Amino acid sequence: MNTFDYVRPSTVPDAVAAAAAPGSAYLASGTNLLDLMKVGVARPDRLVDITHIAGLDRIERLPDGGLRIGALVRNADLAHDPDFARSYPAVAEALLSGASAQLRNAATIGGNLLQRPRCAYFYDPFSACNKRAPGSGCDALHGENRLHAVLGWSPSCIAVHPSDFCVPLIALDAFVEIEGRNGRREISLDALHLLPGDTPERETALEPGDLIVALRLPARAAVFAGHARYLKLRERTSYAFAVVSAAAALEMEDGAIRQARLALGGVAAKPWRARAAEESLAGERPGEAIFRRAAEAALADAKPSGDNAFKIELARRIVVRALALAAAGTPARLPALPGSPFSSAPGALHDA
């Protein structure tokens, strides 16, 4: 690990000023950053520790009925918050399907949003990677790429975004609050993550010094609470990354779908909102045929980036399954194996 400076500001403006210097990185729990530093992939000159800034660890119900979640709220604390789990059950299910209990107890909401991509070549400092060294090439293109992107990829990068948490958040129109050198602003979570294009080294819309201070879920997202699920297929039913995943949320009225929300994970460099599929579901009665039509719409632009054509069909099937589970209704209690297609019986983790 390289030598670096360490600073611990006590206010958000001080943190932004410290992190605006070239080579700086924010440090919260460090569950992703420290791993990257140990293998030489991340080499910050300065770590800006934000864990002692007051007010960033709160979960607040807003006057309009929405929810504001501070960037330093721990994943486990959010997933087990009863009010949050009742209002946004698919998000709680996604949180509990990712990482181990030890990591969930440490990892923060802000850090979860900003996880670096899932790609063995990115994590190997001796491989060519345009994210680490722009213009060096992408060894994944002709390497081991069965788990790489099938949507939104470019010849510059075929990595996928690893977060489970972000997938239902995208579906529910979440926003992030950002403090920067020019003050505070907010953007949709969908706009936060960028597709690789010709500049894969730029993964988010954040500018130097920008600090995510909070995540916001709108009040209208709670209308899906009765019919919302997150489903994740992984290579082992453990704390593994998703091969493909889907978050499905339906608002039902008189037995028909009034409106739908659908997003996929494990298929692109960002959580993938399937808006065409959502539109195809509006006004329809739930059923396998309509769900298959939505799945086709969701993956209409998919194409293999290597030895991963199977992921396209797998993603279609996970969409159909997630929609069917959502239509059946959110269980009163989260499954014993959250997010798993192999878990059909409610468990005893906590009320949802």
C-alpha cells in the first residue's frame, strides 16, 4: 500500500475542500476502497475520513412522506429499520441479499452507491484496463467475460456494476443529494452512474470533491410496497455478486397493473431501468404472457460482449420470475434467503 495523507474533517464543507485536491478519496467504512488499495488498483494520495461528520447517519421521514437516508447509515441498520422495510420492501430485500452480515454491519449507504465495477481485469493491476489507465485497452474483451455486460457496453469497457441495493432504488426513482465546491445539488440515481462509451474511466457524474450526503426515496415510491420484490441469481446461494438480478414493483388496481417499475442488475455498467417494459405492463392484468412480453422489451437491445449470450435469456427469465413474485404480493416477512430464487417460504429475519 502506498504512503498517503490522512485527514479527518468535522464538517461537510471542510470535507469537500479537502477532497477537491487531486488524488483525494473519501473514506467511510472502506469495505471496497481498502481492498483496492491493498492490491494497488487504487492509489490515493489523501484519504478524507468522513466518519466523524455529524448528521450523516440519520434516517428521516420527510414532511411529504418521503424518506431521507444519510450517506453514513449502515446497510444493516437501514435494512432492519421497520418503517423502511415496510415502505420499500424490495430495497430491504436487495440489501440483505448482498455481502455478508459482517460487511453489511460496516458498509455505508453512500459507499454502496459508489462501488467500483465487477471485473477481474479491473482488480488486476497487471491487466490492461481502460478504467484504471485510459487508452491501455480492455483485456476482458478477449478474456474471461461470461459474467460481463450485455447492455450499454462499449469496446472500451464491458464491466458491470456490482450493487444489489441500487437496482430497486433505480426502479423507485431515488435521488442523491450531493455537496460540492459550488454548494448542494440533487440528481436522480439513474443519472449518477454513467455508461462507459469512450470514457470508461468516468463512472459517475460526480466532480472532484463532490460528496454524496444523502439518498432520498420519494413518497410516491411507497405505493408499490404491497407488490415489490428483488430477485437475484448468483453462482452460489451465498453472498456472491448477481449474475443477473431484477427488481419489480407493481401498483395494482382492480386486479390490473396501474403502473409498473422494473430494473435489472448484473447486465450493465449501471443499474438498468427497463422503461419500455414498464410501459408494456401498464393497464394489463398479471400473467405469464404479459410478463414475457415485458421481459422481451427489457432485453430488446441486449447483445453479448463475449462468452455471455446466456445472460440475455437468463435476464429475461429473472424478469418474468420477479414480476410474478411481485404480482403475488410482498410477503409479510422477508424470505429466509433474501433475493434468492430458491427461497419460497417467508423467514424470520424481520418484519417487512
